[in-house]
Amino acid sequence: MTLMKNLLGAAAAVAVTAGAALADPAVIFDLGGKFDKSFNEAAYNGAKRWADETGGKYLEIELQSEAQREQALRRFAEAGASPIVTTGFAMADPVANVSADYPDTKFVNIDGFLPEIPSNVQMIAFEEHQGSYLVGVLAAMASKSGTVGFIGGMDVPLIRHFACGYAQGALATNPGIKIVANMTGNTPTAWNDPVRGGELAKAQIAQGADVVYAAAGGTGIGVLQATADADGVLSIGVDSNQNHLHPGKVLTSMLKRVDVAVYEAMKAGGDLETGIQVRLGLAEEGVGYALDDNNASLVSGDMEAAAEDAKAKIIAGDIDVVAYYTNDSCPVLDF
């Protein structure tokens, strides 16, 4: 289905140039790999859906280092790929730099921010704080200890945005609840360190947390494993539906429909609207929470009703979930 997995050598560059049809789309997966069971895997699922439905082919690369970002973009653009879909906030600046040199190529960045969006670029952002608010409601209702946890990946505003929404939902449900929050690190390696994720989860459990939300990419796999191994402790997954990883031990997953964003971008092809930012929240079904057979016994009717009530009120504007980005701070959680 894919034409390329590595762009580092001259041989790979020749293979791309020879094998890619003009305007085949491309996907650049962020650090952590496309099978991280989280953010990147959601992007992969969207690309795979497009390929399965259309019979089309796309180029891809799983980044191994930050130095590859701009290199991969230029190789794909030279190969004639369009649109080139990139995942992760760290790809925003490389997209801005490279897009200027390839005005006839369309680029997409998911999760990044640019103060001025180039005319051939579409930026896609999600209202993660809204979806996180809903899983915060569920966490507070499920907690028996009165303490819930949050473990983020790299300490960046995006992940603080998740944490802030989660804290607001939990506190709105139980004003006396205690929230323990940790970030995995300050470098991109924080996205793919499941051992460290497990250690942080165990530390939070020792502090009394009996529900732990992981927004940490591949690192979150370690969080989910550590909570599954502990008695009376539940986890909350992120981005993809991770309920199946530990049936009966994952309370829910905060869904971030990166798969839909990638699918729609590839489907649009040459008709992709650029020069804009697209924002996807609860109203657009861009975020949400997962209910399935794997967590049916964990989410009661009252819990689902509370989450759905909060969802309706957020969409209607009756609940204003404060974004971390508003003042680069969270009104209910210190970091």
C-alpha cells in the first residue's frame, strides 16, 4: 500500500522518484512510529482507509530524528506528492519553510500553529480541552479515592491543554477532587518512553490516584500497563480508542479524530482548501470519548448521562472550557 518507508539514502530517493505517480499523497509520521497505538496510529488508520477505499497509493515515512523533518518534506515535494500530510506540532515550522519553495504542492499540518498560514498550507487543530473535559467528568465519577492523575508526554502547551480540560471536567464533577499531574520530559523522546510512563503511573498510584489519564503518545502504553497491573486502578487512553489494550481496565479513551483529518485531506487531493486553519471540537465530532464492549462495565448509565450532558452544554456554549492557550496557564491546575 505504501511506496516508501525510509527517505534517508540516495537509493530511497530514486525509488520514490521512480515509483510515485504525480500528486500521490504522502504522510509524515511524527516521532514514536506509526504503530504507537495513539496519535500516529490514528493518522495511519486514516491514510489506510483512504487507500483501501480508493485503491490509491501514498508515500510515507516514520521519522527517527528531528533532523529528518525538513529533509522528508523536500524529498516528498520533489517526488511530486500532494497533499503532504504532516503530524505533530513540531512539523509546523518545517512546513512553513518548505512550502514556500514548492508553491504548487499542498501541505497539511496537524496540531501545529503558524501565525501566518501560507497559501498552500492547511493547518488542522483540535479542541482537545473539550474532549478532555468529558473524560475528566468520567474520571471523577469513577474515582473511589478522590484522587485522579494525568501523565503527559513532552511538556508543551498542547499537552497542558489536554491536562487543563481534564482538570476542569473533574473539578466540575467533584470540587474536592485531587489532581496529580506529571509530564514525562522536555524533549521529543518523551513521546516514546513507556518505561518512564509506567514509573510515573506507579508514583501517582502511590499518591492515591485510582484513575490515570495518559496523553503521552507511545509513552502512554506504559501508563496503561502499569494501571492495568494495579488493583482497583483504571486508566484513560488518548487519541485512538485504546480501550481494547486492557479490557475492563481502561475507563475510556479521549478520541482525537486524527484519522478523519488525514482521510479527508487525502480524499480532497487537489481540491484541498489551503491558507486556512480548521478547528475540530465536539460540535464537529473532532473529539469525544470511547464507549464499547471493553469498557461497558466501567461506565454506568449515570456516568454516560453526565458526560453527554456536559457535551451538549459545551456545544451550546453553556459550559466554557477554558483553553490553556488563552493565557498560557490553567485556572484550576498548576504545572
